[in-house]
Amino acid sequence: MITFGCPDRTGIVARISSFLADHGGWIVEADYHTDPETGWFFTRQEVRANSLPFSVEELRTRFGAVADELNPASTWRVTDTGERKRVVILVSKDGHCLYDLLGRVATGELEVDVAAVIGNHPELGDITRAHGIPFHHVPFPSGDPAGKQAAFAELRKLVDEHDPNAVVLARFMQILPPELCEAWAGRAINIHHSFLPSFIGARPYHQAHRRGVKLVGATCHYVTADLDAGPIIEQDVIRVDHGDSVADMVRKGRDIEKVVLARGLRWHLEDRVLVHGNQTVIF
């Protein structure tokens, strides 16, 4: 899999295609997009590995030279879809997103290894262990800044041991400090129970109920130091009306949260998400 982005100009597609064709590369899926506002070009190329006469490591080296030739400011990545990816899931007490992800993994719908689940509460340990996955409880003491800092240090240690392709915040109700946002940039994925940018922060369903909205939604996005403001991967909504209580909105919203998180995680793992600034291109 090749993903590539650079300032747009003529000849980019031809150069990449000819590079692959010269080595017998068989392209099975190709997507292209140019953002007219930024003038940036994006592409994702899926190539049969057995059609190339060299390894993925050599492909990286050779394509890196092509990328530099096209533009030294280009951003690109070459990944091997034959290598099974790993995720670590962070949770608190609400389990609906975790249950959904574990079910999709167990049935083979989501082809990924869940290396560990880490919770700041112990409630979701049993369901995690029932799936044969290690569960780590890292308590976050309330009103104790030093204790919270130590907890985040332990959390980082546990996550980084697995070098995951994604760190999934499945309703993990702690705000990651800037240093973790930076360390996990492009890998930390959050599900926010609101159709961002509306109702940022805590208790969005309560905010939505007070506002009298007719739609509630969920947003899957990359985590940045700006709260609930990272690049958006996926969103969806469900209709509510004046007769719905906050509890009704929460119940309906949970269904959307599960689907949106699963979609966003799948696209991330399939290298379908290209990030440019605070925007995304989803192929």
C-alpha cells in the first residue's frame, strides 16, 4: 500500500504509475484527490505484493527516491497489508464501544490484534479477559495532579510496550496530556459523543438536550492537544425529538458511537485516511 501527498502539479500520476509499471507492479485500487484550496494532491495505491520483484523494505527505498523527485516536501508511506496490525484500547466505565469492537474482532469482521485494554476503572476487566485479552487497571486519582501524572506515565508505558498501530479511546474519560498527544499523533483515535464541532467537552447529550436539537451524532477523530478538535475521520447522526429525554438521547447516541468508531478505526487500519493540517482525505 502506497499513500502519497504533495503540492499538485502535472505528471505526478504518470510518474507513480510508470514507476510501478516499470517493475511489474499490479495496481488493484487507486484513488486520487486534489484540494483546490490548498493545492495539495493526494493518492492511495494498492499494489499486489507478489507482482513486484523486491521486498516491501526495498519498495520503501525505491519509492522514497521517487517521492523526493516529485517534491522534497511530499509526505508518503508504504505499508504491507500482509502484516497484521495491533491496537490498544483505552476505556473507563461505559462499555458499549468496547463490546462492539471486541465482537467485531472475535467474528473476524475487524482484522486486527487487540494487544491490551487499559481502563482507569476496573469494571470492563471481565469482558476483556473473556475475550482472552489482557486488561490493565490504571486508576487516576481525583484531585491529585501528581498522582494523575504518574498514572499517565504508567498508561504510556503499557501502551508503548505494544507499539500499536492505533490507540483507541473507546469512551476513555480522561484528557490526554500534550506530550501523549504528540507521542501518539496520527495513532490516537477518539470517539466523541457529539457531532463536532457542536457540544465540545463533557456531557454533550445534556448540552444537546438543553439546546433542543433534532439530531444527535458522534465523531471519530484523531486526538490532538486541542480538546475534541483533531482531524475528523468519520461522523454520523440520528434523529431525536422534543419528547426524548437526556437518557433517550444517550441510548440512541450510543448506537451511532459504536458504528462511527468502528468505521473510523477500520479506515485508519486500512491506510485510507490521509491527514493534511487539521483536515482529512478518506479514500
